[in-house]
Amino acid sequence: MKRIAIVEDEAAIRENYKDVLQHQGYAVQTYANRPLAMQAFQVRLPDLAIIDIGLEDEIDGGFTLCQSLRAMSTSLPIIFLSARDSDFDTVCGLRLGADDYLTKDVSFPHLIARLAALFRRSELANQQPLASNIIEHGALTIDVNRMQVKWEEHAIELTVTEFWMVHALAKRPGHVRSRQDLMQDAKIYVDDSTITSHVKRIRKKFLSADQAFDCIDTVYGMGYRWDSQG
């Protein structure tokens, strides 16, 4: 049974989501604030975390919690679920390492579908190895079985969403992949600005390993391309 943690300071909302997810067969733990959640996470991480941004007296407590969780695990699926719907908050959440950002007006079927998609992608990391599931282009190596990416033998720590976006680009170097293509391959359904934020974060991670990295090209009006010369 998959374990989901919900960090939400409004009791009625917290319990409502808990009831819905338990009826879907998930084990759900809820926390009203960041300290309580961190205390539990330091003992055992959930399989997926759903986090609000404002947590009791911490206006951006969810952002801080996301940073802490991402430092504890690079692959744990994290979703922000917040009433705050500005582009600024969405971009901040994704830059801090969240895999998805939803507003609280999202329907329950839509939320459940997004959770299921994240779980499906995470489970690929536990499948039995296949000999042919290695992609190599120049300094880039992608091990699909282990969901690992290396650049010049340096490990690039990517979230689940970021991994599948890099995979989508690198499996066909030189080919332009539209934002819709990237969403389809990464099994996410977001707006164009969210895809742009993910790509910026991916570039930043590669640049931290190699300041000369320039293999992800933006093809304006069309999408992105992995430079076949990279």
C-alpha cells in the first residue's frame, strides 16, 4: 500500500483529502505544520508528499519543507497543493524541486490521476534491469533502470519529472520536442510556463556540474532540442 503524507494546516481540508485518498486504497498520514511533518519524515519518508505552502504561522513553510524533503531524497514525488495560484509561487515551487503544482480547485479525479502518474514513474526505478536501457550521447549517460543521469561521469540529481524530461529529449538528439511531447513523455499535464520552469531547473543542474553545458536548445515557438553535438 502506497503511503501518502498530507501537510495542510486547515483541518477540514486535510481530513477531506485524507478520506478521498484512503478510499482510493492509499495509506495516508496528515500533519498540520512543518515541524510535525519533519519529525515524522526523519523517522520514515512517505512514498509521496502533498504540501500546502502556508503552514500555520509560516507563510512559506511548505517551500522550506520541500527543500528539506528534496535534500533527504532526490526521487520522492512531491506535489504542492495550494490556494495560491500565482506564476511566482508555481515557479518557486518547481525550482525548489517539486514534481507538480496544483491549486485547491483541482477536481478529485484530476488529483488522483496526477498521483497515479507520479507513482507509475517512480515504480520504474524498482523494475528488473534490462540490458539495453542505457542511453549515451557524448558526455551524457542515462540509465533508465536506475533512473540515473550522469554528465561526464558526474551524477546529476534529478526529480522524477526532470528525469523523464531529459530522457524525452536525449533519446532523440537533434529532434525538436514540443512542450506537449515533454508532458506526454513525463506523464504530467501542466501549462507551458511550468514546462519552461522545469527546463530551467534541469539546465541549472547540468551547469552546476559543467559550466560549459549548452546541450538543451530552446527552439522558439516549437519547443526544445537536445543538441546532437553534445
